[in-house]
Amino acid sequence: MNDARLLTPAFARIWLATFGAFLTFGMLVLALPLYVKDQLGYGSVGVGVAAGAGSLTAIVFSPLSGRIADRRGRRPLFIWGGLVMVLCYLGLALLPALGGVVAIRLLAGGAEAAFCIGAYTAAMDIAPEKRRGEAVSLVTLASYLGLTIGPVAGDLVRGDARYRAVWVLAAAVALCSTAVVATIRETKPETGEAAQGWLPPRPALRPGLLVLLGLLGFGGFVAFAGIYARDLGIDRPGLVFGLFGATVAAVRFFGRRLPDALGPRRTLELSFVFLAIGLAVIGGWRSVTGLLVGTVVFGVGQAMTYPSAVLLAVEATSASERSAAVGSVGAAVDIALGVGAVTLGGVAHFWGYDGAFLVAAAVALSGLAVLRPVRTGATIPEPAP
């Protein structure tokens, strides 16, 4: 492999498959809360449970998928994860009650986690060592482009109440993504090192905690931003998710080398500041302008958090545990989504959606305190030269 080359045909296929998968996630982000609220008649707690259900199984399957990928390879995660996603989206097309929605999302959460861990790890496998942060930024750029287009597409397909059409379209896109990524050869490196157990690698725990604190507000944003936007008078709430995704995509593209250039720790510091300010603006400036401005600032912080945390975890672990490190950080994202949706749903029940965003801002700001021990090198060792 040419050590300087990142944009290879295999990387392009991983990128396209990731884009397709997150296109379906974007459709769900917009349509699922509205389906639970408008069609099934549930309030903020019911919406939070439905939106966060998939994160519960993803919490388990992200690190487990990482360990499986380190033993068996990345391709099984692509194929089986993608096929289960297709079946779950077709299940939603049956328009189930809340219990059915939750059950389907529990199953889909594990499949979605496996697919994403396989894609992200494969992207790092084939990337030059000094460009791994850039590789994560680019492959997650695909994810946010999908999240940018997905809600808008889902909103247009949904119309007034065509939820079945949204779920069928999501299933078709997931099937295409699975077919694309299935053509990639196995990327698992041959290290000769023995498997290290099934628990998450210890050096990946603190980066995972940093992701949890930084992205807790993202769980609330995913669950409630569409409803909050509609309460403020925005008729097409999918446009808010589009603005958020476009902001993240722009930062991931133009700032794709920041984690490699500044280092993952310094980049994480910046991300926490932007996350806290953005969430505070959304919650404290209760207006359409406040929502839009806060969404942009929040999106800047969101763009930098995951690539930096993954790079921090991978730098501290061996190649034989690379997928496990990615999976551990991915589990933290899922915890943040699930906990954020449920707990901030409870906060919103008493203090409104603006209060929930203000609480999330305080949590994001606390990440700076947790990051400080990492900067000293007291907890996570530097990688061996």
C-alpha cells in the first residue's frame, strides 16, 4: 500500500456505504419522533424512549462487535449488520404500536452499531498511520452528509403522514449500502497478537467518557429538536437537522486534518467549548434565530468530538485491539444518545425543551474537567515509539 495514499477505491466504497447507512438514520431521526408523537399520541417521555431504545442494544453491541471484528474480521459486521437493518426498517413499515417500535429499535440498534464499527475500523485499517484522524473525519463526513440529506428526504417522503413510505425507502437504501460494502476485501491487519478478552480496552475508557459527556446533548437534540423547532413555528423541522448536518459536514471536510495537526486532546478541548455554547444558545435564546445560531455552533463542536476521541483511543491501544477501541468509543456515543434522549426527556417534562438544552450545555462543559487528567498523561499512556 502506498503509505501516503488515503483516497483508494476501497476507502471510497466504505465512504459510500457509510453515507447510505446514515441516510437511513437521518430519515429515522426526523420521522420516528413525529410518528410516536402524532400517530401514536405519546408525549416527550414516550418519544424519548422510542428514540433512545436502539442505543441500549448498541451500547452492548458496539464493544462486542469490536472484539468480534478483531478476531473474525470486519466484513461479517458489514454484511450481517446491514441485512438486519433492512429487516428492521421493513418491520417499521408495518406501523407498529409503541411496544413494537421499541422492540424493533432494540434489534436495529445492535445491527446499526455493528455496521458502523466495521466501516469506521476498516477505514482506519487502510489509512496511512499519520492520516488516521483525517480518515475518521472523512468517513464520518459521509455519516453527516447522510444525516443532512436524510431528514430532508424523510420529511418530503413523509408528507402529512406517509410514514410507511419513509421506512420502505430506508430499507432500500440500507440494502444498497450493504451490497456496496460487501465487495470490499477483509482489512483486518495480521498482527500475530492473541485476543485480549471481551471487555473494552482500558485505554479506551476515558476517551469514551469524554464522548459521553460531550454528546449527551446530541441525544436530546436528536429526540427533541424537530418538535422544538415546530413549537417555535418552523413548519419543516427537517431543515434544522439539515443545517446541523451541513455544519458538521463542512467542519469535517475543511477541518479534517485538525485531529492530526493539533492532536486529539487539544481538538477535544475546542469541541467541548463549542458544544456548551451552542446548546446554551439553543436553550437560552428561545426563538427561531436562537435555534438556528445555536445549531450551527453546536454542530461545530459535534464535528470535532468523535474523530478526536477515536484517534485518542486508537493511539493508546495496539493494532490487535483497534476495532475494540473504536467499538468502545462507539458505545459511548450510543450511551450518550440513549441517556440523553431519556434523561433530557424527563428534564423537558418539568422544565421544557429549552431547560433540557441548558442542562446538556452544563454537562458538555464538564468535559473540560475530565479532559484535564488526559492532558497530563497520568491516565492514558502515550503510544510506544
